[in-house]
Amino acid sequence: MKIVFKTKRYVVIDDLLPKDQFDNLWLHFQNESYVSPHVTQSGWQKVWRLNDGDCLGSPSYILSKKPFNNYMDAASSYMLAAAKYTEDVSGKKDIDWKEATFRSYIYPAGSKLSWHNDAGSYQAAFTYYAHPFWQSTWGGELLVLAESGDIPDTAKTAPHLDHRWEDEYVSKIGVGEWIFPKPNRLVIMSGGVYHSINRIDSSAGDNCRCSIVGFLLK
């Protein structure tokens, strides 16, 4: 486990799991149960826009109900251990956050996740890359917008079908950073940071962007 890049808003940690545990996680990640997270019993989950393409999500795992008796036990333990070294980004347990959730996601070619911020009840977010390899031409980068101030009130009027407010917000400064989805890499990001997932390129073929996403809940 090594910190390779750090800002006041996010930190990038490589080689999170030992190789044998990473290989074991990849095996069990593939055998997880997956469904489309876009539409659930409560309706359209609007963090996924209608043109984001199809991705798949596993059931959610809640820290307080651990052990899960599967691959998520080790993955969540390593992710939370990393957060202890980055509390200026992730916050402190029992002070800034009380609970955590974890969920696996598969993004195939053609899919992406539109601009959004994990704010509100979220103290911080994890993204851990579980795929065994990833080529530089395949897309799937985590895009992070430079600080642009508060999201305008106009976003509340029609935030998911009318994107004009978002065009203005993103282009106001129009710069940011990107993070490559390197295998066995963990990204910890503070809540409220505006970010997106770049679309997976068709050249990825049947290779998928596979990640475990976690949230620390206030």
C-alpha cells in the first residue's frame, strides 16, 4: 500500500491488496450477483443519466452488518485501513462518519457515469479498481473538476434532463484532473467534489471497468 498522489480533495493509493488477495478478489468479484442499478423499485436512480449506457451493480454491503463472508470482507478492511492514513480527506470514524457501504460495479464498453458530486450524507467516497489490467486507450478515467464554487440553484429545477446549468458550471473554469483506473488502485475522495467517469471506449471490447465503490456516511 503506497500513497502516490494526494491533494486536499482526494488521495490515490496503489497496491492496496497483496497480490494473492487481489487475485482472489478478482475471482470472487466475477461470481457476484449483479443487476442494473439504473432503475430500482424506487424508480430511476438519476445519478445515471439516460445516455450513460448500461452498467451493473452488486448488492450493497453495510459495514455494521459485517462479516459478509465473501470477498467484500477483505476489500472493505483494506479500504478502511487506508482511510486511517488519509483522515484529512476521508474524515475520522465516529466523529465525521458513522457508517460505510460498499458495492461492486461493472462498466462495459459504451458506458459512463455523468458529472455529479457525492454530497449530502456522504463524508467521503472510495473507488477501488478490481480488474486485472487496463489499457491506456480504453477510457474509464475518473475525471475530477477543479474547484468551481457551489452548484447553482438552477440545478434544482431540472438537473437530469436539462443540462444547461451543468454546461455553465463545468465550463466556468473548464479544467480539472484525471485518474487512470489502474488495477489494485484505491481513490479516496471527499464528499462534494464534482466528478464523473469517462465513457469506456469501444476498443475495450469485452473488457470491463470493474470497481468497488464505497461511501463513508455522516
